[in-house]
Amino acid sequence: MAKKRLATVKVMGGGRVTIPSEIRDIESIKEGDYLEISIKKIEQSEDGNRQEPIPQKRYQKGNRKQGGKNG
């Protein structure tokens, strides 16, 4: 079963979003690949900033969590 990755992204023109390079590298995602996505809209404050905090767990190249309960 594929591992879920979480990132906060901004919708650009034409509904396009960018998958962070760290996730693309970890998952070897390349142009033409098909992905299954799940969407959760993050509400914005009046100044345009997101109200929910950025998730603390970030996936960085070469810094994958290994072992333990979750993976």
C-alpha cells in the first residue's frame, strides 16, 4: 500500500497545483504519472494567510521516517 504524503499547496491559474519537489523525489513522480488525490480546503484569514498551521511533519529528500509504529 502506498504511503500518504501531506503538503499545503496554493491553487494557481487554471486550477493547477505544484507537488513539492521533496515529495516528487521521494515518490519518483514524473510527468505523465497518474496520482490519486484528496482535497481539504484551508480557510484563509482576511489578510489572505491560511488560518490552519502548516503541518509539522515535512518530507524532505533523504530524511524519511523509518521504522516505528507509523512506518
